[in-house]
Amino acid sequence: MRRLLPLLLTALAVSFGFSATAAADEEADAEQRVVIVDFEMVNVDDEVMDQFYGRLRNVLADLEGMRIASGGNVSMSDLLLMVGCDEPTSDCLSMAADFVDGDLLLYGSVQRSDDVHMFSISLFDFAGAEIVKEVSDRTLRGDDQWLAEGIPAVIEHFAFGETASLQVNVSGADDAEVKVNGQVVGAGTTHVEGLAPGEAVVAVTGPDGAEHQERIILRHDHESEVNFSVDPSVADIDRPDGDMSPMLIPGLAASGLGVVGLVIGLVGQSQLSGAESEANTLVSGRSAIEADQLSRAQQLQNDMNTANTMRIAGFSAGGLSLIAGGALLYMAFSGDSSQGASDDLAGSSLRLVDVDLSANADGVGAGLRFRF
């Protein structure tokens, strides 16, 4: 009897062990194995892809009923080449099951153009011969910090769907139109459910027709908040009386040309000074220029002539443009242009503008005289 009891306990432990192992195997079989193939990349930094893959694996590992399978170190283009297809259609991907040790195939692409990254992610089910999860052409525009916040959100959109919400607070106009990613979602202060995690553009159009925008990152199961003020009185605080647009644009253009002209003049002045210095060094202490230096002396004279012409033309045109631009901007912001550009000088208190420009070897002089 004493021998029988240990034998029974041993048999029970072995039986329990087999049962636990069988249950674990059955649970593992219930999970779908996800094989991740290398994403197609266009102009994407390795750091961005490392961050993307790391976050993608973490999210998939937390999804119930899925586990990441080993392997998959092949690109989608190579996989298509093995099955003899050009595009990842359902029929083509179904044939790829013979080369993939898994139940689900995850693939996609990441592309970059300037500061814009575009993400596409697809999950194909071999058993059902269909794509069961997918996001296409989700974009993130911004720096590294924006990417760090946006990449997890894009993957959340892929994994969980449209699970984000947004509170848009609008002050100053209850009827202001509210749009999210170009779609009208309400008027005035608005709460929106069922939005896709990732980058979103929120736009509010006030009664005056002016549109206010803000880009934000929406997250899974999280309510984001953005505030807008579209009170017309706030927008008009610093607006001068009268229509200044007829004079504002020409004034800015003339001022810009003036700055360019002055820069050209300064470059000419610098080149002239350099050529003069070299010429002085060439003739210093000599009563005559040696024959082998005649060509260099002639080149220096040509350089000085060209630089002097550039200097005079740049300073003259730049000074005149700045004076004209300043006068136009003065009239624009003072409201004297309300009667139109044709009679600004005759109809306002500014009757006549005299401009004096002079140029010599030492520089350029400019003067402006107003007569009332």
C-alpha cells in the first residue's frame, strides 16, 4: 500500500503535465502566426524604419490571438518574384502561402518626400484569401519629434481602426464651420467620435470667410482637444482704416527690389575695393609696369570698371526702389490710397516727392524731399 501511493501520485503528475502541455499547444495553435516581410522603402532613413518596426512589433504582440512568427526576412517584391506575380493581388498572395510559414502576411511601404512620410500597411489572411486589416497613404509631415509622436498613432489606426475622438472648442461664432481632414463635422464647438488615429488637419471657417487651421496627432482611445477663436473683433484690432491693398503689394515689391539692389551695390563695392587694392600693390614703388604684368594690369582695370558699374547701378536702383517702396507703404498703411492708385499723390496731403541720387568714387548719396 505504501508503494502504491507514490506510484499513483507519479502517474497523476505525469498525466497533469501531459494535459498542461496539450492545453498550451492547443492555445498556441489558436493564435495566428504573423509573418512580417520587409517593407518597401523610398528615401527613408534607417532610424525611422527602426522606430516603425519596433512599434509595429510591440502593437502586434499585444493583440489577442496573434503572435509574430520567425522569418520573413524577404521583401514583398522578392516574394512576388518567387510566385511569379507582378502585383500583390489576393490570388497571388494566396499562392505565397507555400513559401511563408505563417497564417497572416504583413507587408506595406514607407515613402518620404522632403519632410512628408507616407505609410501603407496591409495584413493578408491566407485562410480567407483576403486583406483583414489595412491603412493606405497615411501621411506625417514634420520633423523627428512629429514622427516620434505620429508613427505610433498610424500603427494604432492599422491595428484598432477609427478609435480616436476630438473636442473642437470654437469661440466667437457658434455657426463657424468645422472640418477634420477636409470633411465637415459640425458648426461651432463640436465633439467628434470615430476618427482615425494619426495626423489630422482641423479647420474652422469663421463668419468672415477666413479659415483657421491646426495639425494635431490623434491617438487610439484618447480624446484630443483643440481651441479656435474666430471673433471678427479680434482679427480687426490692428487693421487700419481704408483699403490699403492697392499700395501694399507694389510697396512691398519695390522695397524687395531695393534690398536686392543694395546687395548688388555692396558686392560691387567689395569687388572694386579688392581690385583697387591689388592694383595699388602691383604698381607700388614702380615707375612703370613690367611687360609680364601688363595683362594682369589690364584685367584689374576691367574688373574695376565692371565693379564700379555694378556698384553705381546697384546703389542707384536699390536706393530709388527703397524710397519708392517706403512712400507706397506709407500711403498704404496711412489709408491715403482709398481713392485709388491714380490720384494718390494729387488727392492726399503728399503733393510731390523729389528724389536726389548722386554717385562718386567714395559711394552713392540719396535724398528724399517732400513738398506739401
